[in-house]
Amino acid sequence: MIRTAIVGTGGIAGICHVPALRAQAHRAVIVAAVDVDAARAEAFAAEHGIPAVHTDLRTMLEEQQPDLVHLCTPPFLHAEQAVACLESQAWVWCEKPVALSLAELDRIRAAEGPALAGAVFQHRYGSGARYLRDQIAAGTLGRPLVAQCVTAWYRDDAYYDVPWRGTWDSEGGGPTLGHGIHQMDLMLEVLGEWAEVRAMAGRLERDVQTEDVSAALVRFDNGAIATVLNSVLSPREESYLRFDLTDATVELRHLYGYSNADWTFTTRSSGVKWEPPDDLPSSHTAQFAAFLDGYDAGIRPDLGRSTMELVTALYKAAITGRPVRRGGIDAADPFYSSLNGGHPEVFR
């Protein structure tokens, strides 16, 4: 059995991570819960039948020696906690955003050894996305030409009453990093590597340091061009992806997760079909099964660096007003260490 621990016992841990672990009860068991709020950790452990409770990560690592740790803590804690887990020989499965910068992400990767780290990007693992990716790879739908990637969500002022939200130091960024990253990751999973980004961003309504909306144009290595919108100012919430290829248009409308019913397919030819062989919804449960397969085989999971590089480039393009190419942000670039390039008052 794979001994697992959950660090951070807020909403995402109980809603998504516990069900994912229960679905793999034949090969994984939860041995500990960790939270700085002892009462919350105790309540979480009692609700889910977890035998050990800790308020300190390092103490838990020493006493429980888990094989795998689920990091469900605020973003500013991820890098330090992931490194601590890896150094104790525990694998890591980390909520998004895994890190606040490319520098932090690379620090996590550098700490790997026998133990490895992966990111939660559950939208890659629904059957619709897997089928679309395979069809594009096979050339069945023609060549990708145009895409739209929209994360139009709504977060009111009260949402930002949580102290770590809305600041560069603790949340790392606004909806570009914390909300739209899932749709952008799925866009990259379907279309492949991006080549160039141009962008705008602003703080239009919320009383935060970071942006509350961003928009970008992205060119891909294959020549396709995409528009990207990330917002927390949209009363009618929707997550939307559209892929226009030479022989078909494929669309996905959902909010926080999808099934096959959320996909729409339009074709120019009766010979082109949309027939996914199964209906596996996107979810932590779907991804975690694949994550454990990789754990059993010793395969390095994806930490989402290409996606984080796109996010970083989008911020740099928006703040500097200049296009940014993939691979152009190195360790000497101020945006490598901070998504605002070291200028916290950039959005006024």
C-alpha cells in the first residue's frame, strides 16, 4: 500500500483529494492529515477516518514517513513544502499553482531524486480531451488553425478577504495564474508547444495587488493562433475552449469539470466523426489513477513547466508591452523570480 498524507485540510482536500484517494483504496491509504489549524485538522481526520493528525509538516514526515504527500495548501507554501517532502523521499502531488514563479518550480524539480513531484492538472484526463488530442495527433480532424481559451469566472470582494489572496507575495498572481491556468494547460495539451505571446492585463474592479483580468494572443509552434481571456469579473461564469481545424470545430463548455456531454463537434465532412470510446469526466480522481500508475512504474510526472512558462510570459508581455517568446525568460530575467518582474504596484 502507498502511504499517503494530505497537507492542508481546506475545501479542495475534502472535495477532490479524499475521493480520489478513496477510489484508489486498493493501493493507497491515507495515514495522516496536516494543518496549522489543529481544530480543522482534527475535524478533517475524524470526518474521513484518518488516524494521525499533525500541525507541522516536517514532524509528520519524520514520524509517518509517507510515500506520497498531497499538497493542498496556499500557493506561497508550495515550493518549500514540496522540497521538504522530496528531501524526505516522499513523492508530491501538488495543487495549482505549483509555484509562484519559474524559479520556484525549477527549485522543486532540482530537489527531486528517487522521489518525484507532479502537478494537479485534472482537465487533461477527461476522455474528451484525450480523444481530441489523439485525433489531432492522427491528423483525423485536419490541421489546427484557430483556438479560443476563456476562463470567465466571478469572485466578489469577499473572496479576497482571505489574507493570502490577491497579493503577489502569497498568491503569486491573479486569475491568469490562479484560475485560468487549468484552461490554458488544456489548450497546450491539445495544441502542443506555444511559440509567442502578446498580452494586456489590468486591475479593473477588485481591491487587490494583482490583475483581475487579462487577455492574450498566443502563436503556437504549429502555426495556430489562440486568444486567451482570464477574468474574475464575469457574472455568468463559464470555462470555454474552442479549436478550429481545417476539417472540424471542437468546443468545450463547462465550469470546473466536464464530461463528454459538454463537448460540441461540427464538421465539414460526413466522414469525420466525434466518437470518444468512453466517458470519463475530468477530475482529480481520473488524474490520480494515472499518477499512481506512474508512481508504480517510476515515471516522472509532469510539473507543468510549459504552462507556467506561458503564464509567466503572459504577465511579462502585459507589463512590458512587448511580445515574449518561449524560452526567452531565463534566470537573469526579473520575471523568472516573480510574475510581476519585481514591481508589485504595476496594476494601479
